[in-house]
Amino acid sequence: MNLAEFAKFLETYSGRDKVIRLLCYSAKLGAGVSSSPVRAQKLDKFSSQLSACRALLRLFDDIPMLNCTLTYGLGRKEKDNVLRFLDLTSNVIDQAYFPIEHVAWAIENDFMSVKSNPWSTSSTVFWVISIYLSLMRNIRCLMVLQYHKKCLKGVDCNGSTAMPQLLIQQQNYLLSTFKCSLDLVHAVNCLPEGYLWGGKLLKWQVGAVGTVSSVIGLYMALKKKSS
């Protein structure tokens, strides 16, 4: 990908968000491992500003999410019933997540006078469920692809052309599965203490998990863009 193509990538909301996410967690990682308190404070502030930027931009995600949900509908075109169930459930969870997060954001920024903890916790719970469903979907897709690979092994005429495509899809889903696993670790850590490993990760660990996840997400997006 050359400079012009990367510039076009940055002009998109998804592309810019992925770069901001990488910078956000890289700064958090730097703040967690820095031996200088002053540098750590600056990096932490930079990370917080980028995180706030992403939260602000998500205020406009309701309509795109609604369009995605309506376009998918009841998923009648999906041949696999398990994937259909996971997609339908994920759409419902994601559709509910955004307004809940918006309320939590409004309370945290003093636009509403309500106790913020229930809304913030609810937002995180929906986030965890959404990532878990994405993880289950990736695993199911890998199972389906593995089944297709076994079927193609006995086919000589079409196997030679279809197999490479299946291997590429399998690699993509493996990367996506690893990314979802990292995101799930991070999301659960954002839950209140007492829920699984909520609040137990150190700052540098959160930064490391988020940075690796962001690198994978950016790599997959750029690879898809250039293909």
C-alpha cells in the first residue's frame, strides 16, 4: 500500500478509528512501562484524549448499526443456522449497546445528573457479550471451513482452485479469532472488580493487549483494502 492508498484509508471512518485505536493503546503501553513519571503522565493523558475521541465519534454509530441490522434482517440468506443465530443475537446486542453507551457517556461528562455506575457497567456488559458472540462466530466459521476442506480433498477438478481460497479465509478467521480473544480479555478487565478478572490487569498489560489487537485489526483492514 502506497502513500495515496493509505491516505484514502485514513479518510474513512473505519480506517481512522483503527489508527487512533493503535495510537491510544500504544500510548497506554508506553505510560505503563515508562520509568519517568512525567513521561508516563503525558502518555496517559494522550491515551485518554484519543479514547475520548473514539467515544465521541461512536455517538454517530447508531444509524449505521441500524442500517446493518435492517439489511441483515432475519438472516434468511445465511445457510448455516448457527451463524444465523449468532448474527441475529449480535445485531440485537450491538443495537442496544450504542444508546446505553451514549447515556453512560452523557453522565460521565455531566450532561445528565444520574448515577453513572449502572449505565457504565451495563455498557461494558453489552460490550463483553458482543465480543464473545464475535469470537463464537469466528470459531464456527473455522469449523465450517475445515469441513469444506475435508470435502475438497476428495475432489480433483475443483480442489486445486478452491483450496487456496479456503486457506486464505482460514488464515483471516484465525487472525480475527486471536484478535477477538484479546479484545475479550480487555473488555472483561473493564468490568467491576469481582466479575471474572475485572480490574486485575495492570496498565501496561491493558496497553499490550490493546496494542497487539489494534495491530492485527489494522493489518487485516489494510490487507483487505489492498487486495
